Amino acid sequence: MLTAVDLKTQIQNNYFVETEIYLLYVGILTSRDMGNSTFILNKDIELPVNEILVTGSPMTTNAAYYSVWQGITVDNRLTLEMQKVIDRYTQLGYTISRKTTDMEHLYWQITW
């Protein structure tokens, strides 16, 4: 049986992954409508979600993801979450990569 802490952690982990996937998809649709074949999701981008502008995403605004991606710290949960995002878009035929400009936060670049 799951403890309350375990359940909360699972819900939060799924929330971060699914939110990241959703925001990437919103960005893909927005970019496509503008005639682009690349979308970058970073900590500063604003995306429209139900008429509300959302800035960044759980993984692009949290420096812990960058730190884990770069091997500065180890957190298997964050590694798995990022891999789930990569796997989802790779399975759909997109090219997705993590990059950085500030050496503190990652951003996603996705092309089609």
C-alpha cells in the first residue's frame, strides 16, 4: 500500500512530466501556425494556456533539472522525468534536445 508521501510524490512527478509534454505541444502548434519547424521551450517563453500566459515550464524554470542533466548532482527521479519527455517526443518522430544559454537552466529544442 502506498503511503501518503509516496502518492504525493508520484502525482507530482507525473504532473511535471505531463505539464512539460503539454507545454511543448502547445509550443509546437504555435510554431507550426507561424510556419516554423522548430520550437524552443525555455524559462522565459510565454505560452497561451486557456487564455492565460504561462511562463516557462517545470523543468526549464527549476535549476535542479539543469544540474542533474549536467551531472553536477544526482537525482534519479529528475533524470527519469526528463527521459520520459525525450522518449515521448522521440516516439512521435520529433528531434528533441536539451540545451542551455545561462549554465543554470536547461531549455528544450524540438524540431520536426
